[in-house]
Amino acid sequence: MVLSSFLAAAISGAFAIGGGFLMMGVCAAFLPIAAVVPMHSALMLGTSVGRAYFFWRYVQWGIAGPFILGCLFGAPAGTRIYVTLPEALIALVVGVFMLAAVWMPPLGWKPRLRHPFFLVGLVHSFLSALFSFGGVMQPLMLRLRLDRLQVVATLAVSLLGMNLFKLGGYAAFGFDFRPYGLLIAVSLLAGVAGSGLGRRIVERLPEERFRLAFKGIMTVLAVQLLYRAWTAA
């Protein structure tokens, strides 16, 4: 699991997404079912901390700030409900949204909300608290005029804030992280180290290849969610 934390951080550091699903698979294989979602947030903490540290100067606070503020409300609500909603329905909605957000051409309109990423943070953190994946923030990042370093950095800080709120919510509503303290601590260090490797990769990756890889990973994850929705229906 520690090795997976390192690899997940390297993947997320290089492509801004993908490492979380590797970590989710490992958590599901080695942890009790009730611990999978809360521990996924804890074990991904090193990934977010490492990326936030290595990419700090590229963070777009006009996006990350409202997003984190939205998480302040969405994450506690999601941890309160946890997995009581039908997973098939959520997987279907999130999967379709991801594909649309990644592949639809620009529509030529601008949102009227003054701070749209507050709402994005609220919805994304709510879904993430339930199923460990929000699916809203990442595809929207591709539709902004940001370079690859800004995408990785802004996602890192945004998701770090979200994970902290989620961890607080799980603990407040009864999940005990203490038996996993050593694993969390070592995985935190592994995640920071893996993020350093991810930065080296992304700095050498051409912008076009980064965006193509990002779209490819998002598409695979969306199709996987649709398949889960179909098999669970």
C-alpha cells in the first residue's frame, strides 16, 4: 500500500489525475469495506501535499480558493450520508458528465455565477465523500486556459483542501483512523516522494501530450464508471 501511494503520487503529479483510482483499487483489496472510502482520502493526502509543495507557485487561487470554500459545505454533507445513495445512479451521472466535459467543443457561453468554482467544490466534494471520486473538477480544468503545470498545481491544492474536510467529517461521524496511524504516516512520506518524481515527468512532457494523456485517462475512468453503473443496475 505504501508503494501504491508512491506510484499514485507519481501518476497524479505527471498527469494531474489517475493515481486516485490506483489507490482505490489497492484499498479495496486490502482494507475492510467500511474503511475503503475514508482510508482512500487519508492515503491520498501525501499525493496532494507533495503536489501542492512542488507546484505551489503555479496554483491559480482564483479557482482553488472558491473550490475549497465549497468543499467546506459539500464534504461534511457527503460524509454524513456516506454511501446511502444508489451507486449505479451516481456512477452513471458522473461518467456521462466526465465524457461530455472532456470531449464536447466549447459552447461559447460564460457562466453567470460570480464564483462558479464554489458550486463545483460543493458538488465535487459531496460526491467524493460518498464514493471517493467527484468527477466534476478535473474535466472542467481542461476547458480553462491553463498550462499543464497550472492544472496539476491547482488540482493539488483544491483536492488537498477537500481531503482535509473529508477526513474531519469521517472522524466526526465515527470512523477511527488510529489503528491505521503508522500506515497513513508512511504513505504520506511516500506520496510526497512520488510527487517529486511526477514533477520531473510533467516538466519534460510537451503540452499537447499532457492534454492528450489527461483526456485519455479521463475517458477510461468515465467508461469504467458507466460500466459499473450498467453492472450495478
